[in-house]
Amino acid sequence: MKNKIGRNDPCPCGSGKKFKNCCISKSEITQPHTWMADDGMHVIAPGGLSSPDELEKMTKKYQKTIRNSPIWDEMVQQYGKEKAEELLKEFQVKPG
């Protein structure tokens, strides 16, 4: 699976439209759209680009959510707490 969506590819939001006629235009987005790819989870959301401080805050909130989910217990059980903490650092919010 390729990691980048082309303008003429079907939009990952499931609308059935081409990407160029759907989510590529940020002004048309009214709700976040998510999909999984080989390089991780992607989200297209309304609004402008986030500042580095906002990205850091979102990352901390995301990591807290992971810690409070069943996946965290599974990570600790499978890898141990120290390795799970190390892996958690990879759960980050990054700009497109």
C-alpha cells in the first residue's frame, strides 16, 4: 500500500469522491476523517495547521488516552513497563 494519497485516488474518508474533490480541500472538511496506512493512523481535520505547542499538548493527551486504554495493559504485559513507556513515546501527533 502506498503511503501518500494522490489527487485522483479515492478519498480515504469513504465518500466515494476523488481526494481532490473531497478532503484535499481543507475548507470542505466539517468532521475529522481517519484511516490506517502502513506508516500509522492518519487524520484529516477541520482547521488550520497547529503550532508546535498545540501538537505537544495533543501528543500528551493522546499518550494519556493510550495509558488509560486496554492497549496499555497489553503493552505492559507483553513488553514490560519500561519498554512500554519507550514505545509510548512513538504515539505522537504530527503535522501532515
